[in-house]
Amino acid sequence: MAEYEEKVRDELALWQRKILKRSSLLNRVSKQTQTKVNRLIPEKIHHVMTESIKNMVKATLVGSNVTTKKRESIEVNLFEQDEQLKEKLSTYRKTAVIEGAGTGAGGILLGLADFPLLLSIKMKFLFEAAAIYGFDTNKYEERLFILHVFQLAFSSDEKRKEVFDTMKNWETKKQELLDVDWRVFQQEYRDYIDLAKMLQLIPGIGAVVGAYANYNLLDQLGETAMNAYRLRLLGV
């Protein structure tokens, strides 16, 4: 077990460098463009979008917590936990692919339905991840941690560094947190997945794009969740 934990520590070091690395030129230019567009959107629209995402996420959090089976208090090691997470990720990834292909094939109306459906799949997966690693999602601080994992997976360079710092020092930082900044939360997530979801609305290629995009988004979330909980358990 000590050998596996040492291997995980090496993987965590590589992962940390990866998520703190500057994104590609294309992604930076895209983010700059999206930021400019966001400045042109009237404040009332921002407020409506923020409240909509906030209510959607909070409803998903409640539902996911209720339907997630809490892990029994049996002794499991990190290797077993990682393997369990990989199995769960495989299941949720398949669900996301089917959902993305189905909504993508349905054109604009079904494509728009993809946003809340995919969001609920992601949140449910994160609750499963928390349970696998032995964290009690009945506690508010654990649900708040889940939102930080989500932000770490789907944010721009600057926000990702900020979130990572908070998560790396979670036991200290969580005392200062009451909630997430919902406006930043929705803008960062929307900007991150914008291009893929726009292409998903195009007839003819929507199904392929939807399936591919959802596969990669779940993959990204799975890697982030695994390493975020490893980070907490090992105290790296």
C-alpha cells in the first residue's frame, strides 16, 4: 500500500503541474472573446442566468445527495477507492455519451436540453466520488467542496489557480467560505463548454459532437475528482 501511495504522490505532482499550466493560445483567445461578449450582455440577463444556474445546481445537489448511497464504514485502502471511482466514471461516461448523442441528434431544441441533463450527470458523479473516498455529503462543507471540484475541472487559467489554492488548503480555507460566487461559477462553466455545445446544435454533426464532447467532459471531471480527493486524503 505504501508503494501505491508513493505512486499516487508522483501522479499528483504531475497533475498539479498540468492544471496550473497555462492553457493553449486558442483557449486563451476564446476566453478573452467570451469575456468581451459577457461585458456586452445586460446586467439583468446576467442576473437571470446566474439565478437559473444557481437554482439548477442547488436542486441537483439536493437530489444527488438523497439518491447517493453512502459508503458503509468498512476499511478500504486508496487503491480500492481509486478502482471503484474508475468503475463509476466508466458508467457515468457512457450515460453522458448516450445523452450527448441523443440531444445532439435532436437539433436545437433537444440540444438546449443537454445543458441541465449533463449538469445533473456530472453532479451525481461527484457525489458518488465523495462517497467512495469516505466523505459525508450530508455536511454542507462537503457539498461546497464538490462545487470546488466542479470549478477546478471547468474554469479558465486564473480561476483554476485560485480554486486549486483553496482546495489544497481546504481545512483552513473552508472556514472562510459561506458559498460559491454563483455569477463566476456560471460564467466560467458556460465559457468552458461553449464551443462544444454550440457545435452540438448543428444538424448533421450534433450527435457525434455531443457524444465526443460529453465523453471528454466526464473524463476531465473524473480525473479532477480522483486527484482532488487523493490530495485531501494524503495531505500532499
